Amino acid sequence: MHLPVGSLFEGLIDWLKANVTGLSRFMSGILVAMVSGLGNILIYPPAPVLIAIFAIVAWLLAGKKAAFFVA
């Protein structure tokens, strides 16, 4: 039994290249902007301030033990 798997996938890849490139670039741009923004937010404040913020959030969400573990 012979299945033409190679030609099927080649056709699928060609179709994806022709029809999904714009969507892929759009989604890529959104993800790059989100990651860059998050990186900038995490780089801006000093480390002790970030530690305090994460500890407070952990305390509010999970309790004292989690806050101690985070800090």
C-alpha cells in the first residue's frame, strides 16, 4: 500500500505559505510586543522593589507561607 504523504504535506505547506503568512506575521508582532513590554516592566524597578511586589501578591493570593517562599 502506497500513501502519497510527501506530496500531501508539500501541498499543505505551500497552501499555508500562501494563505497564512499575514496572520502569522500579525500574531508574531503581537507576541513580540507583549514580551518586550513585560521585559521592560521587569527591568525598570530595582530588584528589592520587585521582590516586595511579588511577595505581596503571593501573600494576597496564597498566604504567608507562599509569600515567605517567594521573598
